[in-house]
Amino acid sequence: MKWVKRFAAGALAAALSLALLCGCSGSSKLDNVSEIDYKDSILYSRTYWCGALSGYGWAMECRDQSTGQTYIFAEKDQNRVYLGKEQSGVVRVLYDSCLEYKVYNKNYDEVTSGVYQVNSGSDTYKKEGSLNVVEQVISDLLLSWGQDKTSSYVNPDAGRAPRKVEAASGVRNGKTYYVERAEYASGTAVVYYEMLDSTAVNARAKYLEIYLPGQKNPQARYKVNAEETFGKMVNKYGDVLQSLTEAE
């Protein structure tokens, strides 16, 4: 696909070469940092969407490196995102204004845009006020594409695309990774990728760090245990509302 070809050229190829040569300490310090065009990033390929790609998404099973708790972060069709544990979490639904983005519950009642607390154990969901600060940054990362109409999917919407994307190299546990840092109004998300070759499709997310505005130290750090762009996690968590009924 065209974004894979874009990834293999220009700034990202240079950043990858630098990453492979770098050998630094195991901290969160990044080296060889350079700003890149969002369209040349792995993030762009992970969140790319149009009507013809219905059913695709981006999902990560992550372990919180402070608590050891496992979390699922998953989006589907760039319209809804699940953030939470295996049985309970929150779902953010972005749009309900056009057919491509309609979301329905178990009774086939439409679920309108908003934030919902979901519980698969009780098979219910209810309206929630808002995401917490870390959830907001992760949601912004996963929903970066930002189009609500299939007729205008060529360019990402500036309101949801990151303000800035930087490529870098970073070392975790003695291994060097290609790193992307995406900045949003809510904060900054840093993703460490293991590169199997020079294409985005063969990049594997391995670590995720979340910074709030003005922070030098991460608010949250995760090790990515599993990642997918199509499959079980995307469908299970991206469509979790379809198996639930609204709580009385």
C-alpha cells in the first residue's frame, strides 16, 4: 500500500538507520530526534481509514509497568475506542451523524456519540462523563485519522491529527527501537517499535509512554504484549457495545 512505500523513504528511513546504529542507556531518553511529516509516520498507517476498510482498527494488549495490570487499548473504524481491562473499561464513540459510523447495542438501539462505562461481566453499559487524562491521550493516539465522511478521506483532519510527530531512536532493556512521539493538546504519546524491515506493516509496537502537557516524566508506561490491526482484539473490543444492553 502507498503508506508503506512512503514509510520506506525519506526521513523515516534515515531515522531507522540511526536507530539501528545507536546504543544508549535504558532510560526514556531519545536520540536522533527529528520532526517528520505525519503522513510519513507509522502512526499514519496504523490509523488510516476509509469506508472500504471497514472492520480494520488498531489494538494493543499492554502491561502497566508500575502496577503489572493488563489493559486493552483498541479502536475500530476510527470512530470508537475501548480503553480498559478485559471485562470492564470505557468506550468513546465519536460520531453518529452518518451511516458508516453508526454504533448499535445488543438490542440494535443506536449508541450516540459520547463516553460509556462498559462491563462485560454484567453485559451492561452506561453513560460516563469523560475519559481520565491518560485515557484521553491514548484515545487521541488511536483515533488520529480524523475523518467522518468517506468522500474526504485523502487528508487527515487537522483537528484529530497530532500537532507534531517526531522520529527518534530509543533503548529499552538494552535493545534499540525506532520511536515515534506524537503530540496532542491532551498530551504526548511515545511508541517504541521493533522494526523487522523498513516497512510500517512489519513494525511491531513494543512500548507505550504517555506524557501530560509540560511533563518531563511519563504519567504512564506500558509494555505492549500483543498488537494487531485486524482480528480478534479489534473486533471483540471495538464492537463490545454490540453485546451489551444499557443499564437501567
